[in-house]
Amino acid sequence: MIHGFGGFPPELLQIAGRSLPEKVHRGSTWSTDAPYRETEAAIARAREMGTLDVEMEAAALYAFGTTSGNPIVCFAHETNSMAQTEGDFEKGEADVVAATLAVVAAAASASRAEAEIFNKR
């Protein structure tokens, strides 16, 4: 699952997604520095809003991008859920890392292709 693209052009995400064998999901994420101490009400509200993922890094990355003037793209590799049941902190199989890197590579290729087209205009 990939999320949190900020200003990454949606059309490039579509191009990148079509080049992958896996289905690509886009949606909102909840970026919090302490997901394990969130209240049940906050978790329920995030679910009601259709949040697909909770992660801890995107907010800091986008804050850095905003304050420094650098464009940031965040790829979130979902590996577990909110650790509310026993054994819920499983990080997944090692081969899913290859799938995540394929997503990043596809997005980079689409971005490079777009830059080449833009530079020819």
C-alpha cells in the first residue's frame, strides 16, 4: 500500500501504478508520533474518516519539506496494524520489501519521464 504523496502529481501515480503487478491503493494516512498511546475514540474517528494507514514519519518529513523548501514524497510500507491484538506487531515477509522498492522505482521512472517531457516543451 502506498500513501502520502503530498504534491506528487496524481497522473504520475497512475502511470507508476499501471507498471506494477500489485494493486496500488491511494488514500489518507494518519501521521502521529505516538500511535500506540492514541485513545480508542481517536482511532475510531480515523476509521470513520476512511484512513487507510497510521504511520509515524510522514508529518516530520513534510514539515521538513515545507520549512526547507524541498519537495518531499513519502512512501509508506504498511507492515502491521495498531497492535491491539496479540501478535499484531508482525513486520511481514522479507519479500514485501522488494515490492515496496518496485513501487518507489516505478514512481521515480514516471517522474523522470515527466521531467523529460516537460524539458522538451
